[in-house]
Amino acid sequence: IGDTFRGRIAIDKSKIFLGGITDVMPKLTQAKRIIIAACGTSWHAAMVGEYLFEEFARLPVEVEYASEFRYRNPVITPDDVLIAISQSGETADTLAAIKMAKEKGATILGICNVVGSSIPRETDAGVYTHAGPEIGVASTKAFTSQVTVLAMMAFMLGRKRGSMYDQLYKELIQELTLVPEKIVSILKSESYIKEIAEKYKDATNSLYLGRGYLFPVALEGALKLKEISYIHAEGYPAAEMKHGPIALIDENMPVFVLATKDKSYEKIVSNIQEVKARSGKVIAIVTEGDETIKQLADHVIEVPDSHEAIAPLLTVVPLQIISYYIAVMRGCNVDQPRNLAKSVTV
Ligand code: F1P
């Protein structure tokens, strides 16, 4: 039993290198379906992966909570590729999902952070995110690095399957290379984000809304807040608000809205208006220079402009920072939240 995640990961002169999956690339290119299994934050990254693979590689994707998937009797065939995502590489449910898919003949890939962990030994191929150790229990950089690898895979596959034209491929690669400097610019707002945290540190409930690529980010923002500050937080697709959560909105409800400029921008602006009409407090994550939402929301946190497929990598950062400050202000131990384990191995 060896470690199958070998090879270089890089973007170099508009070329993507994902060494660990080179050997299975023919299989991946011809796959009939991709199943992504994961838990917690890794599941949210998987959701972004679904949008990316569907849009750029035109492949059907199913995203499964490994903790539930393992107890079903799902239809899996040798034409399927299962991608297991796990920061620790030790999550018992994700390992069980791998075992089940393997028995049914699927090709198994992994995306893990911890080198030499169990998942890389159980897969046919895979990629290490090399994000360095997650000091705290709650995953943060694991999310951004997992989404980066999924984007690289989706763009590479899109190109190989002929579902993505060259110009777009080049543009997206260029966008990926700009992410580090854009995150540096978001970090300049840290003290402003801290001021917002001060205002909402005593909240008991909160809502996170997003559409498209930003729906999984809403889920991840809500998870970060509940994991480390113990404030009840729910993430929803913005359009789902009127199907239930809208009943919760009043002047005590902070609503975090992912509202960067993309094809559903007008719709998200109306969602913000709906929240304000019910006296909810809106904290919006917007594209730099957005004057429309500035007039509507209680607070706006700006992030640099990007292609909508790259926006999760940027918009998650202010949500992570705000959760961090709220938790610290509430006297919570952000590195070791109560009841949570770094690797859930049982
Ligand atoms: C999954 C996970 C983490 C969460 C916590 C418990 O772990 O749910 O997302 O932050 O650490 O486990 P993994 O499979 O990604 O290691």
C-alpha cells in the first residue's frame, strides 16, 4: 500500500500541473459521472466543485455527505469517479465512502492536506493541497486550497473534454494566479471587519445567503460562525429565503449576504431589499466599488472583482475573519472549540 498522491501541483505559463492525477486522466476524461464525498467544510468545497465541473467540464456531478452516503445503497458503476475530499485524510465516514465505491468498481481520487494520511493510501490517485497544518480545529485554508485544486481539475478536464474554449481557459488560469494578491488586499480590511464583529457579537441567530457559486460559501460562512462562536447560523440559497427563513427576520437578525457582481446580481439586490423591508441587519460582501448595495446594506465588505467561478476563494475570507473576531470577543477558544475534534475518526 503506497501513497498515490505523487507529483507537482502548479500553474506555470498557463499550464496546469496536477501530477498526482496524471495517470488517471484518461479515466477522468471519459468518466460518465463524478461523485464527490466529504464532510463538514470539505463538503462545502465539494459543492463548489460540483458547480465548477458541471460548468466547465460539462460532467454530471453528485455531492454526497460521506456520513450519509456510506449508509445508503447508491448506484455506483465502474464508469464513475469518486473524489474524496478531506483536510485530515483520516475522516472515518469519508474512508467508508471510499471503501464502498471501490467495491463497486469506481475509480477513486482524493484531495487531502495531511501528507501520508489514510485516504491517500486508499485511493487510485490524488492531490495534496499542501496548505500546511491547520492549527485550529475549524478548517479555513483547507477550504480555499481544496477549491483551488477543484478549479484546476475542472479547467483541465474542460479543456481535455473540449467543453471549454482556449481563451476562457487562459483567462481563468490568469484569474487563479491573481487570487493571492487579491486576498492580501481583502486582509487590509481586517480592522473594519473587526468593528463589524463588535456590533454582532451578541447575536443569537444569523442567516447567510448566496446564489450560484456563492451558495456553498454561505453554508461555509454559517458553519464557521457556529463552530467557533456557538451562535446559531444557517446558510441558504438566497432564493430559498422566501420559502421559510424569511419568517425569522427581524431587527435582531444579522443576515450575511454574498453579493458580488455576477449573473444573479440583480436578484441578490432584491433579496437585500426584502431583508431590509423586515428590519433585518445586512452585512454584504460586495465587489469593490459597488455603490448600489452600499446604499441598502448596513455594512459592506469589499472584495476585488473576479470571474464568478473564482469568487468563492475571495468571499469566504471576510466571513472567516468575522467569525474569528466574534468568537474571540465572546471569549471562545477559536483553536479548540468545544465538542469538536480535528479528525473525526469514529
Ligand atoms: C471534516 C470536518 C472539518 C471540521 C472539523 C471536523 O474534516 O468536518 O471540516 O472543520 O474539523 O471535521 P476533514 O475530513 O476535512 O479532515
